[in-house]
Amino acid sequence: MNIDNLVAVSGMPGIFEMVANKSNGLVLMDFSTGKKRFVTSRKHQFTPLQSISIYTLTDTVPLDEVLQKMRDKKEEVPIVKTSSPAGEVREYFSKILPEHDDTQVHISDIKKLIKWFNFMEAHNLMDRPKEVEETNDTEEVTNDAEKKSEE
């Protein structure tokens, strides 16, 4: 799973892909419409998903690992609705990440995480390959070395 260019934007539902960075905002692609648009930093705050971690009793766990755990346990632990009572939401998340710090991870945080997970599942963002560019660069270097050795 690759969440490197994905951002959450305050006041806008869903998750967006950062296409370009400008001094006064970001150019974002909306996965729902496939369209790109400029969003100003004067009006919105941007949160890169790769910078988010969930507090545990001893450390933190990166968001992509938590999302992967949710995906892996989806069959045995069905995802609760965000409209579910707080106790059910906490119980669900305790099955996903038992070591989370319930004093620092609020119900609203878990509900937002569930919304992001559902959005990413609906738009096939969970299947984005990680570090595709590095693989291509490595292949090019290998191919260049093979070409030089043939000469």
C-alpha cells in the first residue's frame, strides 16, 4: 500500500492525491471525479497521510500499517459503521490495534480512520504499489550495466 502522495484536506470529504505543490496551495486530484484542481492553503489545511501515526501504549504505529491491519482482519472483524455507538467503535478498534492508547486515540479519530479506509477501499487505493519508481530505477541501472558489459 502506498500512501505517499495522499492527503486529507480540512473541510473537504475524502482523500486526494497531491499532483503539484505551489507556494500558496496544492494541486490535488479528486479520486471521485478524476479531476485536478488547485486548493489554496489560505482556506484549507493539508495533512499528508504518511505523516499520521496512531498512539500505542509504548510508541506509535504508522497509518499505512493500521490500514493494512484493518484490511487483513476485515473478514474476521467486520468494519463498524461510523454511526455506531462509541463503545462499538472502540471495541472494533481494540480488535484491530489492541495496544492503542485509548486516552490519546479518540472515537472521532477512529471514525475518521474508518471513513478513510472505506474511501480507499471504494477507490482501490489500498492496492497502490509501494515504491514503484525505485524498482524502475533499479531495473534501468541493471540494464545499463548489462549493456556496458556487452560492449
